[in-house]
Amino acid sequence: MPYPPEPWHLRGRMHVSVWLLPAAALPPHPQGLTAPPLRLGGRVPVGAAWVSYEPGGVLSYRELLAARLVRDRGRLRASITEIWVDSEASRDGGRELWGIPKDLSALVTDSPMSAPGIAGAVLHPGRTIPGRWPVALRLLQFLHGQPKTTGVRGTTAIHLGRAKWDPAPDGPLSYLSGHRPLLTLTLADFDITFGSR
């Protein structure tokens, strides 16, 4: 299925939780990146998110992902380690433009959230942080045998909350089992540009 050229302008909503997990409990990076993960006292920050990309952007689809912070020549980058979408165009574009290892799955991104054989989650919304906030990060992946850095920028509203995650015991996110997120945020009504012209 054809996909849009970069950059992708995307709008939607994301529920993201952050853990500090023992480095020894994490599977190796699936793409062989040599950039080491950020470690804080033997633990690694890991984020996982349910995303709904909504009308108003170049594609509308749902997504579940997990990512880590890595050190790339002294700079912090995010690197996606596992990701599922319910759109062939998103899967193909993510893989071919930026080296994002997208796979297909049926996804529900409204609480309770679910991805069969992968994970479920229930969101407990909290208070809203007033205003709109900037979004800016650099993503480091692996494309055609080389590291690939991609920029993400935009704005979002932010809500605090709590989430109870239920990873499938034998699923690809089972390393989250038994750990409680330190932080859960909802990025509501985000408006971002992914990639460069």
C-alpha cells in the first residue's frame, strides 16, 4: 500500500508511561544499534505508548510502541524497540523511510486499551497542565545497515494520569510485567511533524 512522502504531519492523542527497569531484564535492541542505553544506577528509562493518529494528519491509524533512551555520540536520542500499527501504509512507510520496525496488529487505543497477545492497559486520567507544550526529539533507528536519525517536532496539550499495564506473559513486552510505571501522561490533541523535507 502506498504511503505519504516525508515529512508526515500527524495529529492525535498519546497515552505514554515511563518505567525505570533493570538493564539486565531488557532484551537486546532488535536492530543491533551500537548506541548504548542511558543507565541510571543500573536501570534504563523505558517508555511505552498507545497512540491514536486522527483525521487532520496525512494518515489515520492506531499504534502501540516501546522505546528507550540511548546515548549517540554524547547526545540523548529515543530509539523504538517494538512497535505495532493497524495500517499497512504506516507500517511500510515507517520501515522504508526511517527504519522503524513496525509490525501489524489489531489495536484498541481507548481505555481499556488492548493489543492481542501483546498487552492491555487501563488509563486513570488526572489533572490537566494548562497551556500547550512544545514537542521536540530525535529518533535513532537503523536503516539500510546504517544509523538513521529523524526529527520530531510540534506541540501538545498534557494531562497527568495513571495507567495499569497488563503485558501478555509470553508476549514481546513481558519485560514490563511486575513493574509499575513511574509516570503516565496523555498528550492530548498533539500536532507534530515527523521527518524532514
